[in-house]
Amino acid sequence: MCIKITEKIPFENQVYHYCSLETFRLIVENKVLFMSGYHYMNDSSEEKYFLDVFEEEMKNLYDGLSDEEKANIESDDYMKKYMTRLSELYANVCFICCFSNIRDDLNQWRAYGDDGKGICIGFDKSFFEGLVKEGFFAENVTYKAKEELHSFISEKLISIKNEHSLITDSVKFTREVKMQIGLKRAKVKNPAFLAENEFRIGLYDSLSDDAIKQYVFDDIHIGATGLKQYMGNIYYLENNIKISPVDYRTNKNRLIPYRKLELGSELFKAIKSVTIGPLCQASPEELAKFLVCKCDNCFCGIDTIYKSTLTYV
């Protein structure tokens, strides 16, 4: 295996994961990437940005129902309860890992790279795209203004309602909303974050109609047995790559659910470059030895270790 330490790198088709030096060690030693629950992302305004528009369009849809359809509703606060349960459903089924299309970026170092003391891992973008299947995505985030988001969600809701009634066919309606709109939720951000140029991979679990009915419409949140079973699910991708059951980590005063994308030796094929943060004290030589030590004699695609040249203040 050859690892080159250089200052000039070809960065074609790479996406970059900024993290602390400790997280980098855990990624390499365990050959995993950590996919956190979308509901628990650092920027809480991201989720609210989408949900505010979604709730407005759902209200518009409800207000447009006929008196006959509304007569089937059991309570006056039906929509409030429905939106609360639907939001909880989304919170439990989506897990993502975030990257940037920009290498050695000052804002990324500050926000995600341990304030410049961490590592920026360059991954082959096509590697993740090759893992895509139903329930697993790998794509660039789209940045939509609220007007665009309103238009997108409104058109989808009308199309779904034409096939499945919100009231009399509510489970199938909810399933389609989850798949056609809810999935987009983890891929859309406010244009104010355009500079991040973000790429994401994620798991979006497709719950059964029975699970949706229990979670959204009944007074049990899947039930303890069903929830434990869902959290214990393992998902299989290509090349013996799998996504682990749900586990938890702490972040200050919060418990964060996550799943591990278990890459095994494929990790070393996916990584194409490593950039050492401007304030990180690990030397390129030390990093090269660490990677050789952890490579398990498998093919390693890491052909470059680079030291950031940014002036960090």
C-alpha cells in the first residue's frame, strides 16, 4: 500500500466529511460512518423550515375538504393531532450522515471540524451513489426558497389526495406523504446555507401500513414491542455493507439516536484523501502510519494526505 503525503491533490468527484480527530480515529478503527437521527441535527431551524411550510399546505388541504369529508372526522383537533404524530413518525425513521462538496473550507472547519483541530475525510462520491437502493439515498442537498417549497409540497399533496383521501383512506395517504414528501425533508435546506454545498447519505425506513396506522392514528406509538423491533432492524446494502440497529450517544445534555454504516474493508476503497485541520497537531507522517496500522492488509484507496494551508484565526 502506498500513501502519498503531498500538497497537490486531484479532488475529482469527492465529498468531504469534517470531524474531530477522535471521531476520525473511531471511523477508521471501526470502519464505520455514523448516521444520526435527522430530528437531532445541530441546526434545529432546518427541520422547522420544512415543517412550517408542510403544515401550512396541510392546513390548506384540510380547509379545502368538502363538508361530507369533514363529517367523518372524530374530533375538532384532528389536524393538530395528525401533524404531531406525523412529525414524531418522521423523527424516528430517518438517519443521515453529512458531507460537503468543498474541501478545506474555513466555515466547515469551524462548524464541524472541531474548530480547526480535526480532520476532513475525502470520500469517493460515486462509492456512495453506488449503494443507493429503496430506503437509502446519496445526493446533494437542494436549497429551496419558501415559495418553491410551498409549490412543491402543494402539488404533491393535491396529487396524493386525488388518489387517497386524507380522511377515509388516511393510512395510504400518510404512507404516500411520507414517501413523496417526507423523504424530501432530509434533502432540502434554506438557501441561506447554500455556501455549505452539502451532500448527504441517509436511511429512510419504510414502515408497514400497520405500523403507520398504530403510530399516527392509534393511541400507541407502535407499542414497546414494535418500537424495539424497528430499532433493532439491520439493513443490507451492496458488498456486505450494512446499517446497524439504533444505538445512542450523548451530546452535552442530549441523547442522540444513531445507526452505524458498517463499511468494513470497503471504507479504505471509499476514502480518497485526508486533510489535516489547520490547528490539528497530528503530523502527516503520524497519520500515514496510523492508516497503515489500521488497514488490515486490504486494498487502500487513500492516495493523499494533505495539511490545510488555511490561516486560521
